[in-house]
Amino acid sequence: MRAYGGGAENFNFEEDFFLYRLSYRPDSGGNPSLAFRIDSGAFHPLAEILEDPRMVELFEAGRATRDVNVAMIKAESNDFVGLLLVLYRMEDFALWEPIPQHTLHPIQTEPSLREFFHSKWLERLQRSVEKGHVMRKVDLHDTMWKIGNLRKVGNKWRWVLLTPEELEACGFKRDFPGYLC
């Protein structure tokens, strides 16, 4: 496990990745938004995971797509700094997700906001997943991801926006606008 505090510009995208260890929740009642929990999340050296031949095969299977994506993003964005590789592991399941990283917007470097975003982030994420929160845009032009959950309507699971009362019960303000996307 590694610790980083220097921002995306100082991260070694070629040698490190982020690993989420997940586990299934037998108490989910079939609700896809409650299907798993996040047991841990931390940075690791890429060499550590690539000691497993199955992981090497999975990693290499996505290399060509990652390389094309990096080239496209570099051509379109002058603030792109690299792809953060995130690995989700759960029993025999593994999924790599490459997430483009850009230099921080000045508002994100403001000390009190940096402290908020970096303190107890894993606990906040675990709590949100435990409650089955699912973020999504309500309409195409939204700049905010709204908080909802999946509820069974007939025989299908449908996303439903949390009410002001439900937001408050989860520790948010009643008029919480959502998360900037």
C-alpha cells in the first residue's frame, strides 16, 4: 500500500494503481445497488498485482484500448496528466477501470476543500455504498450527479431520486444539489 499527497501531477501512472477490495452482500435482497460492500481502498505498486498470471492477462487485454484513449485525450486536452488505473477485486472477479486524470482546478486546491475531500473519503464512500446510493444526472445538461437509489417497481429495479427527507436522514442537507460532474 502506498500513500500519496502530491496531487495528480506527481502521481506515477505507469507504476501505481488503486485497488478496491469488494465483497458480496448476501443481505442485498436482489437490489443491484446493494450487491456489494467496499472492504478497503488503497494505492499499490502495479508490479505487486502483476505477479498473478491471470491479472497480467486481464491487464494486457485492455492495453490497446487504454493506449488509444490516452492518445485521444492528449490530443483534445492540454491538462491531461495520465490514466489512473483502478482495479475492483471481489472473490474471483476483477475489473480494471482506467480513469483519466487532469490537473486540478484552482477551486480543488483550496486548502479547506482539499482537507474535506481527502479526510475520511473511504468511510464516506463505504457508507454511501452500504446505503445503496447511486449517482446519476437527472437530465442531459446537468452539471451535478444527483443522489438516488434503486427501488423495485413491478419486476424491475428503477433509479429514484432521494427526497429531501431521505437526504437529511443520510446526513446531507435537505436541499443538497448533488456532486459536480
